[in-house]
Amino acid sequence: MLAMTPPVAASSATAGPHAVRAPAQLPLARAGAAAGLIGSAPASGGTGSFAAVSCASASACTAVGSSNGATLAERWNGKAWVVQKTPNEGGMAGVSSASASAFAAVGSNAVTVAERWNGKAWAVEPTPTPGGAVNSWLSGVSCVSASACSAIGWYDTTEGGNLSLADYWNGMAWAIQPTPNPGGSGGSNGAANNLNGVSCTSASACTAVGYYFSTFITSPATMAVRWNGTSWAVQPTPNPGGVGGPPNQANILNGVSCTSASACTAVGFYNAGWIGSNPNGTELTLAMRWNGKTWAVQSTPNPTRAQNSSLAGVSCTSASACTAVESYTNSAGTLVALAERWNGKAWTIQKTPNPSGAQGNSLAGASCRCGICTAVGSYTNSTGTQVTLAERWTGKVWVIQKTPNPTGT
């Protein structure tokens, strides 16, 4: 289960950046009768999946993903989710809000794609293609203002590997920034350097996370890189699953959220590969914390009898308040949404609802504001169709919100 989400800088929420990202795999989220909240989430016909969400306020959220082979964007206005018209440019993987009228979304259509919401319409922005790229992806974006956004991802090379990618928006154009590649140059050995999530607290302070591997490290290892306003540099990160072991061994970071330059939380999963404390070789949730000097692993729970558990997106409103989401596979082999909460001392699992008749569901990203969190993803309905999913944390419980699914492009 490979898989960014909103940053929150003193704010993915208050007066700061909101970055969001989704998994690199499946884009996979009661109390009261608040408008738009229901016990199950019927589709309105058509298909769709959300990959990321960003909220500028509790009543201004945008979720992005794909539907019927086209980009998908939906807007929460405080009462209901409505589909926004977007250019048909593939699929979107990340979104970030600088304000209620300034959202940036990124993704891929074999080449990198960026779109911008100006409060009235979405428009495509040209993005540069790395030299020698076969295919390229942008998987996450974080904006600190309408004229300062950082997007990250990766691209395939002609030699059969992939290299990390970072683009910067200065208010007028996107430009590529050089990034380090601890897995190597991406040559024929199949080295990989993938950035999955990014969070910025200022134009000179961004953190991006993902994973890498090379001929010397055959299993994926966590990767974190830091932008200091001048260059990106690798930060040492721990790997609880170990590295260089069995083929199924893995340590993946999918999302990150920073509330200051010295307070970041990154999430993902690890797999020790049938050894050590993980004898069954299952995927286990992973969270780690940056204190301004080092990254350290935090203890995270896994649902009872879960076959696999993973976290894809995270949103923090302070150093002691974070929400992380994705999914786990239960004992019956069904994919189920997962949400966990950090209270400054420990991570705990939160109960999440499952859409009526769902054959499986997962949350891909989250964005929190003023004690309210919005999480998005997708579920497979009773007819086997993948449809959008949105859930909202009221401060006490998670509730499902009704979301539309476009019937065509």
C-alpha cells in the first residue's frame, strides 16, 4: 500500500499553507443532521475517486482526483459538495489552498500537470518536463501564498530508473528545482527516488517525503528532503522495517504536515518482511516526527486482526494535534478506512463509518481547520463501481458526506 496531505502552518491550516497529497496507489474517509451529512454516501451515477483535499476554512474545501479518465475537482461550500468544471488533463494527486480563492492542484497525464483555481474557474498552467524524462508525475503540492507553491513527485528515465522531482511556482511560471537522489542516478539498475508528499511553512522552509532504493539497498527506505530557500538536501530518517532484507521489506513515507520549521509529522507504512517483530510480513502503520534536529519514529496502533495497515495523508493544526488517514485490510480481506489522531502524547485509532453496501473503502488525504477535519478517498459500491468518498470529523465523530460523481467527461 504505497502512498501527501495538507500542511497546516500555524495553520493541509490556519493562516498558513495547506498542502495535500494522495497515495501513489489506490486513491482510495453522525452526530447531528448537519447539511450534507448522511449515514451512507449514495453515488449520483458515474464514477470517481478523490486523491487529496485542502481546506482554506471549515466551509471552503476542495477535493481533487479523477473521474472517467479526466481531472476531478469538487468544492465544499459549508453545505454541500459540488462538482467544478476542470480541464481534461488526466488525474490530480495533490491540492493546496493559499486562500478560499486560490487553490493549486497537481497530477499527471504521462507528463506533469498543474491547474489553478482563481475563485471562478480552473485553468491549466504549463509545467516543465525534466530532460530525459519518459514519464513524469507531480504527487503533492504546498502553497504558502498565491505566488509561492512547491510541488514534488518523480520521473522515469530512459535508463529504467526514476528520479525525484520538485517544481516551484513564483506567481508567473513553474520551474524545476534540482533535488537530491539518494537511490542513485536512476540508471539501468532500476534505482528509485520518489517524493510523495510536501509541506511548506514559508517560501524558504519546505519538507518533502517519500522513499528510495538502489542496487545497494534493494528494499525501499524512507526519504525526507528539506528546502531552505536555496536548495533541497536529504535528511537522515529511520527505517523501522530495516533495509536491504527480503524483497517484501519496505519503509515508505506517503504524507507530511508541518506546523513550523521545527515541527513536522510524516506518515506511511513499513513491512519488516517476515522477520523481527512482524512475523507475518504484514504492512504496519508508520509515523515519525521532526523536532528541528532529527526524525524519530512514533508508536502507532494497528487495527486488531488487520492483515495490512497504512497511512497516506496527514494534517496537523499544532504540534499536539494531527490526523492521519488511509486504510487497512481486515481479517475478511476487505479494505476499510482508517483514521488516527495524535494528541501530543500518543496516536489512537478513531472509528470511521463505512458507506452502505461498500465492498471496500479507503481515505487518501485529510485537511484540518479549527477542530474540524475533512478526509477524502473512494469506495467500491455494491455494483462494483469506484465512487468518491468524503468524511468529516465534527470534533467528536466522523460522518460521511454526500458527494457527486460525474457521469462523463
